[in-house]
Amino acid sequence: MNDDLFIKDCGSYFTISNLNGEHENHCHIDNKKSAELFKKQVERKIVPRGIYFRSCALRVTIDENYKEKILIKAAKDKQKQLYRNINKGVRV
């Protein structure tokens, strides 16, 4: 299905809602620049990098293939090994 997104200014935040979806297909983002970037990413089916934007994309979209891509990316990020720099003391 096609996502038809609409950005609404609600004062201190912006609401992005899917016009083809139900009431639960919406999310809230703090500033306009981020809201417009998020809208472009969802319309182009690009998986967002941030955890919050991924959860928003899962909530807003009605496309099952796009939801699957987001969930796969989240699972890959959980398997990623964290880098830890071990302090070996002061070198002279």
C-alpha cells in the first residue's frame, strides 16, 4: 500500500499522520526539519537510523514489507558488538 503522510503543526510539536491508515497510524516529532526529513524517508521506504524514528516509522506506515525491513535492521543492531576502549594507563 502507499503511505500518504500529512504533517500538522500542533504548537510545540508536529504530528505526522497517515491519511490511508487508522487513528493509530500517527507519531509526534519535535521540530519541523526532522518531521519533513522523516516524511521523506518513510515515503521513499528508507529505514531510519535512530531508534525513536524507527519506532515512529513502524507506527506510521501501513506497508508490511517496509515494516519487515525496519524489524530486520533493529535485529541486526541488537547483534552488533559494542566497541569498548580499554584504558591501559598513562604513557610517558
